[in-house]
Amino acid sequence: AQKITQTQPGMFVQEKEAVTLDCTYDTSDPSYGLFWYKQPSSGEMIFLIYQGSYDQQNATEGRYSLNFQKARKSANLVISASQLGDSAMYFCAMREADTGGGNKLTFGTGTQLKVEL
Amino acid sequence: KAGVTQTPRYLIKTRGQQVTLSCSPISGHRSVSWYQQTPGQGLQFLFEYFSETQRNKGNFPGRFSGRQFSNSRSEMNVSTLELGDSALYLCASSLEQGFAYGYTFGSGTRLTVV
């Protein structure tokens, strides 16, 4: 079963508007972290925002906010006031506490966001 | 402070050869992980090192190996290259291993096997 599901392969948004990128996750571990990364065409993965499973409030970082609904196991990214430079691939990822002591990030398939004038 | 540095940025190798990729983590970060990204399989976890010990390994054949040095720098090696190994290889470093710690990624090494 997919641990991270991103159902929107591509999204379009007009400049200055807000956009929501969907992410649902699956885990039985009570301790986990959820991350969003941005990957421009150049390839580097840029960290955007983090939400811990025990955090009571939704995370915010500038124009980015995470709509965390724990019972629904969803962690949607909201980008406000979209800019042309926001055009990129966006990945949702989860880091679980591995019983063997190691950790890893499990990624979704990504959403390609295109910001239009 | 300096970010995660991966070298080389681009690499072209012939099938059957072997390749070594290098990753220098952010100063003070002890955990280094490697990921393979391909259009077909997406982002897949290769392995994670923490304090010179491999702590976690993904589902890749034994041709893929890695190590971490005492200064936290890491290398990954792929032997007997196959065409399917063509990918973007991303290295990420983290301060600690806990689930609350995020990863900072390098710019990646784009490997092409011909």
C-alpha cells in the first residue's frame, strides 16, 4: 500500500492566487514527521515545511502552510499568493521512527505545479 | 553555512563500469541518506548512514553500496552499471536520526549510463 499519496499529477494556478496541494499518508506509527519539498527543474530538493505528528497547531512558513488533519491522515500544502517562481514539482514525504534505529523519508509521486500570469 | 555538496553534478558512464558519488553533509550533521530518482520509480530510498554505520537500507541490489567517513562525508558506489541505473542521485543530511529532524538535500548527481 502507498504510504504517501498525492492524487494531483499536475495543477495550474493563476499568479497571486492560493493553491492547495493534496497529500494523504498511511502509518500505524504514532511518531512521524511530514515534510513538503519543492523540486525545480534544476533538480535540487528544497525543504518547505514540516509538521510533527504531535504538533497541535498547523505549521506555517511564510507563504506556505500545512493543513494537517490527523484523523483523516492528510497533510495538504497551501501556497498563498502564488508567484511564477513557485512553478516546480512538489513532494510530500513522511519520516517514521524505524524500529531498527534508522530512518528514511518516504515520498509521494509529486504534483507538478504551474503558475500562470 | 555551506549546504550539502554532491560531486560530480553530471556523470556519463558505460554499461558494466563502476561509479563513485560523493556527498559532503552540512557541518555537524551526522546522518546521511541517499535516494535515487527516476521518472518511472520516483524517489526511492537507497541507504542511510549515521556515525559511520549503515542504519537502514532500501530494496536495491548489492551492486549499490555506500560508506560514511569519520567526518560524516559519504560515498556511494554502484558496480557493474546497468542502463536502468541512469537516474538523479540525491544525498540528504540530517542533524540527528529522530523523526522530527528534516533532511537537507544536495543538488544531486545526474548519472547517465550508456
